[in-house]
Amino acid sequence: MALGTVNPTRMELTRVKRQLSTAKRGHKLLKDKQDEFVQRFMEIIKENRALRLEVEEELAKIMKKYISAKQKMSFEGIVEALMVPSNTASLSTSSRTVMNIKIPTIQYEAKDKIDLTYGFAFTHPDLDDAIMKLSKLLPKMIKMAELEKACDMLAKEIEKTRRRVNAIEFIMIPEMEETIRFITMKLEDNERSNIIRLMKSKEIILAKNTQN
């Protein structure tokens, strides 16, 4: 708010003080909201980290089995074995609410139990083991994707809330306080000027009465 455009009246002073009070309440509410966002964010981050460590550990074992199978089988044999899916699954999406933010969720449902579609006589057991373990790991990988999306959305909301908190704290409130000081100073100056005028008027009147 440019001080040169401010009308230094008591009505304006009351209005700006009311705005300042509202801004301070809004700042507190947004700060509390930001703190709650951060708390929920840290909870999801912790859950996601634990799941990621578990998934990465299992994937490392699966890759080790797959690499072992590649060394003992031909490329054509692996391609032929993996050509037909061993199972079918369905994915459905919905959402859950976290602090008024709709976070997408994914529901995984396997149609049947895992059933390898090739003959064991033509594949290495390491490939069979890798496929079975990867199929069992898929739901956890989907859950991890869901958690990472939640983390991303909460992080963006935290940043947006933080900018609003900072704008109120470091721009709006200081400007309103400066405006209040300016109006108060002007009103005090006007009051002093009125008192001086009244005193001079009184002196003039007393002087005329004395002459008479």
C-alpha cells in the first residue's frame, strides 16, 4: 500500500487495524496448516522410504537371478519364455483425502494365481524364480508409486502454503503496520495543529478583550 495514497483519517485507521488483525489470524491458521502438512509429509516419506528399501532389496535379488538365467539360457529361449504373460491383473484408481488434498490411489487385483506359461524343461530355475518373485513384488511397486505421487503432491502444497505464509508475514503485515504508523502520525500532527490554532485563537480573543 503506497503511503502517498492513504487517506489519514480515523475511519481509515480503524479499517487498516481490522485488516491487520484478520491478516495475523490468517497467518496463524496458514502456519498451523503448513506445520500439519509437513508432519503428514514426513509420515508418508518415512513409509515410502521403508517400502523403497524393501522393494530395491527384492529387485536386486530378482535381477541377480535374471542375470544368472541369461548366462545359462539363449536370448531366444528367454524371449520365448516371457512372450506369454503368466497372469492377468486389473488396476482401478480412486482417491483419498489428506488435508483437503485428493491423493490418487491404485487398487491392484490379480485375476488368477501365478501360473508360468512355458515348460520348465526348456528354462533355467533362476528364470522361474525371478518371474515368480517379480509377480509377488508388483503390488508393492504399485503401492510405492502411489506413495511417491502423494509425496510429490504434498511437497507442492507445502511450498505453495509456505509462499503464502511468507507473503503475509514479510509483506502484508509490515505494510499494514507501516500504514497504521503513518496514519497515527498524521492524526497526531493534525491534533497538535488544531491545539495550536485553538491556543492562538484564544490568545487573540484575550488580547482583544484586554484592549477593550
